[in-house]
Amino acid sequence: MREEGENRRPSSQDEERLALLAEVASLYYEEGKSQQEIADQIGVSRSGVSRLLSQARRLGVVEITVHHPLPTDGALEAALIHRFGLKDAKVLAHADGDYRRTLRRLGRLAARYFEGILQDGMTIGISWGSALYEMIQAIRPRRYRHTAVVPLIGATGAEATPESGPILAQLLAERLGCKRYQLHAPLVVESELARQALLSERQIRETLERARRADLALVGIGTTRAGYYSLVRAGYLSEEEAAEIRKSGAVGDVCAQHFDLEGRWLDIELNRRVIGIDAEDLRGIDTVIGVAGGAVKAQAILGALRGGYVNLLITDRAAARRVLELDGA
């Protein structure tokens, strides 16, 4: 006599449940989506997504795609380290001309490097950047209860792109299973006087002081070129204002603090209106990882290296070659 439930064929309801668990696990572990993003996509609450992930782990409905290590160019890495006195450099060897695909690969490379030096208990500062967004998507989830993520620059929270504002800090903290500090303040204020008033506000002052004491910082190396300019995409500046900044000699920014090709911080109006740590403050952080790729970013990368705003560079072959060419010109 067969025991009840023995060799029972799964019902359509069971199969639908397993399919849902597999979908949620794939979205979280393979595609790197946050629990809130998954909740919005499948139409359940965030706590519901958390329960589904717990069930998926318990039932073993988790399949991880293993990415092979990305090839790097050791000769270019050594040249960058020697030329600019860097702590380290990683240069993505593969390049196919597709900027978005290069950013995704650069993000994977940065994620593997970051995971290799990450320790529970660190305070991690983070700014903005498309490559940083891709990096976070490639980080494997963990539970680092003694780690903290802190923004290096302020934001309103209403920015138009996922790689800006407080979103990156939120995504990184969720990926690491750690605490996140908030910096709710407009990135760009109307005047230097308004900036000083905001910097005296206790929560902003304490958050930025914590950012200055970070063990390591993750920064995107910006550019003033219109199509790649994060402040324009996020709605803080118009293209006309960006053109004025370019006329002042700016080639890029770190934490929205602009510098020229020689790495000099520019004493321009915008730099005096940014709510965040100063570019000079980055020099006090032991490890500052700059992530940027593409020859279009070469001038900004060179300025950041010459200014000492970044001491560990993760980039691609096209950018590295152009940086060395520009520096030798």
C-alpha cells in the first residue's frame, strides 16, 4: 500500500511556486537586482521577496552563473602604476567598441577586485558613476553586519538615473547586508552661503565627517562632455551650464568636484556650491578606487591621477593607452 504523499506528482500549483522561486532567485543572484526592484517587478511586497528568497535557499532553488575571470593587460597595469605611483591598477583587456558592454565588464572586474580586499567592519564611501552601478550589480550578496556604507556627496533622492544620488549607497548596502548612512541634501545649492549653512546642519556635518574617515572610497571619474555628464543626466545642470564649466578648463570631476587636465581643483562657482566631501578630502582616505572606461574618459582619468584623487584605478585598455599617450604628449 502506497503511503500518502509517496511519489506524489507535483501539482500545477507546486510547479508555479517553484517557478516563482527560481525567477526571484535568478533576479537577485544572477541579475543583481535589489529586493525592492524585484518586488516592483513581480508585484509583491519587499518583505514578500525576502521570504521567497529564504524559501529558495532552503529548497536549493538557487543557480548561480559562474563568470570566468576577465583578462587584464599586465603591461599597461605596470605602466600606470609606475607612471602615477598608484597602489594598484587593473586594465580590462577586452574591448569591442560597445560602451555599455564595456561598462558591464568593467563592473564585473571592479566587483571581483573589491570583493578581494573587502573586510567586515570597513566603512565604505561611495560617489556616483555608471561603472559603479555595474560593479554593484556584480557583487555577490553577503551579510556584513559590522560594515557601513556612506555617501560621499549629497542628493535629493529624485535623480533621474539609477547610478546617481543615494541609490548607489542603498544598493551597495543591500548587497553587503550592512548599515547605510544617508545624506539627504541637494548636491548643488544656489550659493556658497547656502552651502555653508547646510554644512553646519548636524546630520549633514556628521555624515560627511564619517565619509572623510572611510577605510576605502569608490568613485566614478566624471567628465564634462555632454553625453556622459552625470550632473546633466541627473538634472542638476543644463547643457549650457556644462558648456560653461568646460570653458573654465574642467575635464572631469570626482564627487562632483571639478578639476583640470593637470589635476588642479578649479576654484569655480560650482565647486563652491557642492554638498559633499572635497576632492582634497579624498587624499586622506587610504584607498580610493576610481572606476571609469573608454577613451572618451581619458582626459578625466588623467586629471584625477595627476591630482592624486584616485590611487587605485580600474579601467579598460582603450582608456589606459590614451591616458599614457596624453601624459607623454
